[in-house]
Amino acid sequence: MRGEVCIGSAEALSFLSLLLLIFAHVGQINTDTVPRGVALVTVNMTGFAAGLQGATGDPNPGLFTNNSAAPLMQELGLRTQYSWGFYKYCAYTEKPQGLCSNQTFGFPFQPFETILGDTPEVYLIQTRYLLPQQSAFVDSGYLADYTRAGFWLVFLGTLSAGIAFLAGLYKHTMTFMISTVFSMFGAGCLLIGASIYTAVLNKAKSINSYTVCGFLAPLLYDILM
């Protein structure tokens, strides 16, 4: 009886972890209510215009766009908020009005390249050199490599959690053994993957302490993992 209770409890926990992982995977796949509310990281650009104007001394009309349907990465204007998920990012002029990028398996987190891609050409040079070049926030190669690695580990952990849950549904010694092995493997992958994401995103978050003429640079916040 005790064995069945332990197995039942483990199965319930496996199911719960699988649900949470699926919930994390749907973040920012589109701008519907649930996906847009789930993000690994969000960049708030509302203070950027004031910082840019303070640094250059010039007004910046046209820096932001009010057209939520304007194509991304075409230098048509910044959005006030950018949110990243595992498979794409979405840019919002004002929630829920926004547009998502094309879906990519293991979408890399490259906030600076995203910002430059939407910055109108007339402000491109100022924007490129406004932020500290030594910051991890602008090191797109570093962020892309490590977030891809983190994604693959989380993805393998998710698959393992699913296999562990399904295998545990059948009362047989072999299936219980398979469930245990995949549970341990999945837990290890998730632990390492989440640690990579947390370390990298926290390093990029150092941009929050950077000010331009008294104004904060783009704010990095809402870290899910």
C-alpha cells in the first residue's frame, strides 16, 4: 500500500511538472491572453526615448511606432515592450496590441539586435553606441549561444518528464524503472538548463543599473526562470 501511495504521489508530481513546463513553452507563441502573459524575459523601452534625448540633446520624433502591425526588424520604429519565449519574441506597442516574430526552434535571446532592427535609420548610430559596449546586454553572440544551450536542456527535460509520466501510468517493474530513469535525467537537464538561463539573464540584467543623463536604459525584468 505504501508503495502505491509513493508511486501515485510521484505520478501526480510528474504530471504537475509536465503541465508547468508546457505552460512555459507556450509563452509568447502569439499575442493571445495566456501566451502573452508568459515570458522568459521582458524588455521595457519606455525610458529609452528620454535617455536618448538626454544624451544627444535632440528630440527624437518617429523613434517609436504606434502601428502594432508594422513588420519587425525593418527599422520602422521601436515598440514599448519586447517579450521573449522559447520559440519567438513578441513586440507590443501597448498590450494586447502587438506582433510576434517568426517561430524558431530554440529562439536565441538577442535583445540588442532586436532593438537595432526596429530602430529607424536616422537614430541607428546613436542607439548602437548609447549603451555600454562591455555589457552582456549588447553581446548578442554570448546571449544567443547560452540561451540556445539552455533551451535544449529544458526541452530534453520536458521530453523526459513526459516519458516519465507516461511510463509511470503502467503498473510494471520495467515501466517504473524507465519512469525513474527519465525522471532523474529530466530533473538534471531542467536544473542545468534553468541555471544557465538564470545566470545569463541576470548578467544581461546589469543594464538596469546603467543610466543615460539620469534616465535608465532599457529595463530588463520579469525573469520567469
